[in-house]
Amino acid sequence: MVKIPSDMTVANAKAGVWETVRSKLKNPRAKTIVSGQALIIIPDDANTLEVMKGLENVVEISPRKPRVIIYDVESGITKEELAECLLGQNPELGLTAEDVGCMTPLHKLGPRDGHVVHWVIEAPPNVVIKLENKSVYIGMTSCRCKVHSSTPQCYNCHQYGHTSLRCEQKAPTCRCP
């Protein structure tokens, strides 16, 4: 990602980046997306990626890791205990210490004053595959794991991408066929 200075147009910024990359690499291959006051540049090959990393004002961003939600975890379980339990109590999953080290417990969902909560964790795809649609033991509880999608769904029209608060449809749609 390249931030565009406020005194420069998008076209000028894009031309400047292109010129700089072309001076270092004869045939660069990349896609460019304009997002507000930034250019998001996605290199198509390793050579273009290396040249892009060497430029000024370039911030490397990576795609978000997939997320898994673990349902019905005892509310007293901490982030550290969650990782220990996943590794120690579930040998059939084939998780390694390195896999668990790559996982990041992000936040809890559900009632805070209840006996159980749902943990949302971020993990590399190879770890998500090991957890997807499995039951795991955490503490004294068997918990279900599912891939977590944060795409909102409207309960008025049942479309994805918005909630009923922002729905433009007047009358609710029945979910039943």
C-alpha cells in the first residue's frame, strides 16, 4: 500500500510509482487498486514484490487470516489456557506447539455474565483445517468449532452485507420457501 500525499493526485501518484518501479525492473507485473488516499498494489511475481518492498512510503499489508469460533467455552478460561487446552487435551487434531503459537485469540462473543462464551481465534489456513467442524475439549467442556465469518446478514430481507438497521426494504421477507 502506498499512501498518496494530500497535495498529489491519484494519477500523479500512480505514474510516479510506475516510473520508479520501471526504472528498477524492466517488466513489472502488478495490479493497482485505488482506495481513498492510497494505492493498493498487488504484485503478480516475486521480482515485482522485491522491487515494491524497496520503495519509500510503501507499507506491506497482508490479507486477514481466517477465523474460527469455538462455541461454549467456560467463561473463566483465559487466552493462555485456551491455547494450552487445545494443544494438551486434543491430540487427535494433530496440532503442534508451532500451530498453537500461530493462533491468536481475538475476542469473546456471547453474554459476558454467562457460564460460557464463544472465543474467536485467528489462525493460518493449515490450522483452521484441523479445527474446522470439529469438537474440542477445553477445560471440562466439549466445544464445537466452526469457521467464523463476520459478514453481516439482514434479518429483514435476509440478504448479506448489511443489517436490518440499514435495510431499504420496507416489509420483511419470509425465510421459508
